[in-house]
Amino acid sequence: MLDFNTLSEFSRANCAGICAFLIPANILSTLLTIILTFINRPTVQIWQAAGFASIFAFVMILHVYTWFSIGVVMLPTYILLGLAITCLLTNLAAILWRSNSLQVYFWKYNR
């Protein structure tokens, strides 16, 4: 059984290590999604990259909420939360942009 109290304590006790991994992982995986979108890779690859990047962003949000749950409200928590939300929205925008650009392409040339 999963004990959320123990998991939250682990997250807070190892904050420096978790953030040292998650910050570059969020930025690089979201950058990969953007690059794959702009070089017109297949939609499946973009979905995979965005899903992978969203996992890192979701873990960052959960990590920040462990701090919020004990009442730590500081600038770094908001910065990390902003980074995670920005990465999530960027991945969503890449998926939507890719699917809309395909619809415009097929509508324009298959008319």
C-alpha cells in the first residue's frame, strides 16, 4: 500500500536532489517536444515526447504541493510551480498546433 505521508516526507527531505533532476528534465523534454513539432515529425512521436515531458511536469507539481501541504509558501515554490505549468501548457500547445496544422494542410491541398 502507498503511504502518501512517507512519500511526502521523502520528497521534502530530498528536495535538492529532486529539483536538480526535475528542472533540467522538464526543460529538455519540453524542448524536445518543441523541436519535434517544428521539424514536422509524425504526430505519434510528438504525442510520445509530450507525454514523456508531461510526466516530469506532473511530478514537479506533486513535489511542490508537498511543500504547500505543510505551509511552505516561498518564491522558489511558485517558480517551480510556474515552470511545471508552463511545460504542461507548452506540450499541450505543441500537440494542438501539430493537429491543427495537419488539418489545415489536408483541407488546403485535398480540396
